[in-house]
Amino acid sequence: MWHDSVLGTIGNTPLVRINNIGTDLPCTVLGKVEFFNPGGSVKDRIGLSMIEDAEAKGDIEPGGTIIEGTSGNTGAGLAIAAIAKGYRCIFTTTDKQSQEKVDVLRGLGAEVLVCPTNVEPDDPRSYYSVARRLSEEIPNSVYLNQYDNPSNVQAHYETTGPELWEQTEGHITHFVAGAGTGGTISGTSRYLKEQNEDIEIIGVDPCGSVFHKYFHEGVFDEDEIYPYFTEGVGEDILPDNMDFDIVDDFVEVEDKAAMQMTRRLAREEGLFIGQSCGMAMAGALQWIEDHRDTLSPDDVVVVLLPDSGFRYLSKTYNDDWMRNHGFLEKKPDVTADEVLSIRQKQTDVIDASPDDALGDVIEKMTDEGISQMPVIDDDHEVVGSVTETRILNHLIENPESRKAPVRNIMGTPFPVVPASLHLEHLSAYLEEDAGAVLVDHGPDGGYSVLTKSDLISALANVGQGNGANASNGTNAS
Ligand SMILES: Cc1ncc(COP(=O)(O)O)c(C=O)c1O
């Protein structure tokens, strides 16, 4: 059994139960995992249908050019369909989108023009305006305009909706999705409500977009439009394809919550998905929490997960990007020296000489209340280490060896680190099972032993003292 082209593999994506995120859920939560589409996103569904619709209307002839403004995913869907049908593609996108998305479009043979994000939609430089102008200038071209093109909604009415109804055997009770053009939520929900009008539809909007306020207050508030980082969802316009009448509720989610949920879905569920998936799931869990009393184990909440994490390797799945935008909790930045000063106890090193007798060393450890020691020779060279457990085990097996020198059983030396070493590296040394490190205070300063428990108590102290949380990164410019 084979497909005539890659187009045959679009749709029929799996539904996967969410098991680990949101413990104590009052209902079943399922993710509709759209990265299984060949172009890696839900938008493959509309690429084909918009092109075939344009052909049927005579808007494009063989060999023509497809033009579209796209955050990347629609472009991939269109490019795949255009390859199968022999069309050229020109896409406009914004400088906010991940480089990975632009690379995918170019990899699929499309020409891509990157336009500024922070201009008004009717500004001639906006990606909407540039797409429209190109379609006027290039003969035998069509601007598909996914925002207002009804075949976008129709694709979801004909595929996503029926799939969900069949996959849940009619048991779906809630459908949760983000909205960009509105095609997914409007088309899928229209089909679902026709099967059962009690199915509740919950839209999820990124803070900074207009949908949430428009839904709740009927106001298109230009003053509340501001830049946000979650890609593909939310708008600064009201697209024709966004059918507010079919939606029962709208929640909004901050970038930080969306990004963190994206990473949790990957880590805790094995779903390596994109930013708007994290946003939709964060919104779904928020809504479920707020309606806990009305939900039961028979309720089946489906959350649409639009695309793949591979589109966001340089962003959400990059620690530096996450930290720079305030989306990761910042680790408190302390040095080895500061950890020692927080410890507030004897910082001079208590050491053993390689010739010390084991019995004497164990006594010294007991007296000083320590469980490990560096072994330092007469030339002040760190030559080894001993731990209480190591000596005791040895003495139990060889009780006569109390007088034997430490050098016979000592282990490798603890790593020596500079006093200025930062926490991140310090913890890496201690994670490698070193047990302790020796902090070098320079030529006249000697060494101090720093253990895991010193680090833990220092972190507890720092955490209380100087709230180390990252600031919220939503108001980016
Ligand atoms: C990543 C991503 N998620 C969600 C959406 C929203 O889907 P729709 O345009 O059908 O509302 C888009 C649309 O571009 C998207 O790219």
C-alpha cells in the first residue's frame, strides 16, 4: 500500500492522552498531535484545500505562482502541495518567526521575503501588504490569504472535526485550540457542534493579541496590542475566518507560561511540540482548574497541538534564548567564595598527610565532625582524598591495618577550583560525584573544602535572601 504523493499522508493525526502534566485532573485530556503531518503542522490541511479551491475558481492556471503571508507553517503546507502540482511559491513572513521556519520554506523550494513585525497591518511594509502587492504585480499568481479564505475553515470542517469525532467515538466534550487565522477553531468546532451542540469550545489567546478582549467585551482594543513571542497564534486584526459565535470561552496565556508548558510537554509527555501547543495546553489546564467543579471523569477535553518542536530549536528549546527572555527561572549566581562565606563555619582545610595512620585519620574526622578529607603532602600538593565510608570499610575488612598509612587506600584528589568559580560550574563538579571540591584561595590563602551540603544550604539561603526569579518577558519590544 502506498500514497500517490506525499499529499496522501496529510491528516489522520493521532490523539494522545496526557498522563503526567496536570496530575489530579478531573477529566481525560487528549492532545491532537499535528506534527505527524508531512510538513510538520496542522497547516498542511489547508495548503492543499486552498490551492484546489483557487484552481476550481480559475484563480490560478498551470505553472502559476502561489503567494501567501505565513508565519511558516502554512507556507510549508502550501509548498508541499505546490510541489505536487507544479506551482512556484513566494511567501512573506515576519522577522519574529524562527529561522528554522524560514529554512524549512526555502528547503521546500519557496522564495521567502522577511518583513518587519512591528508595523501596522496596512503599512506597505507589513507582510500582509507585501503579499497583496506581489499578487498584483506577478501575472498568473494568486494571493491565498488564509485569514479570509473560506477554504481554510472548510479544510478543518472536512478533516480535523470528523477525525476528532471518530477518534473519540463521539465522546469529545470540550475542544481547546489557539487561534491565528481562526481556521482551525472555527472549522473544527462547526463540525463538532453539528454532531453535538453541547460540546464546549475554548479558545486560547496569547497576551498581547486582540481576540481575548474582543470575545469577552466586544472591543477591538488597539491599546492592548503589544508584541509577544508565542508564534503563529493571536492577531492584531480580526480575520474573517475567526468565528467568535462558535466559541464558548476564551482564556489568555502569558508567553512565559506558554514556553514553560511547551518544554514540560516534551520532557514529561515525550511530545516534542511547538510554542502554540504549550500555550494551548497551559490555557486548557487553566480552564479545567477554573471549572473543576463542573467536570467529571466522563469529560474528554481535546487540545489541538499545531506543530513540532523542531521549528523552535533556536528559541524555546534553547536555554540561552529562554533565559535571555526571562522564560527560565534564573539560577542564583553565587561563587564558590560566596558559598563558603554563607556557610559561616571553619573554612580552613582539615587535611590528612599521605603518611598519617588510618586510625588517626578516622579519629580526626570524628572529632571535627567531617566525613571526607583531602590528602595533602609536605609540598602542599593535593595528592588524594579519603572519605569516612572508604576508611571504615577498609578497617572492617582489615582490622589490623589501623596503623597503615592513608596513602594505601586514598582515592583520587578532589577537583581544585578557583574561589571565583560560578555556581553553574561548581554544581557540575559536584554532580559528577566528586563528593567535594577544594577551593583554591591563591598562593597564600590555602584551600577550603566545599561539599554538596554546603551548596544546598547556601542555595536555600540565597533563595530566601534575594528572590532570584527572572522578570517577566512578555513586554518585549
Ligand atoms: C504554530 C501555529 N499554531 C497555531 C496556529 C493557528 O491556527 P489557525 O490559523 O488555524 O487559527 C498557527 C497558524 O499559523 C500556527 O502557525
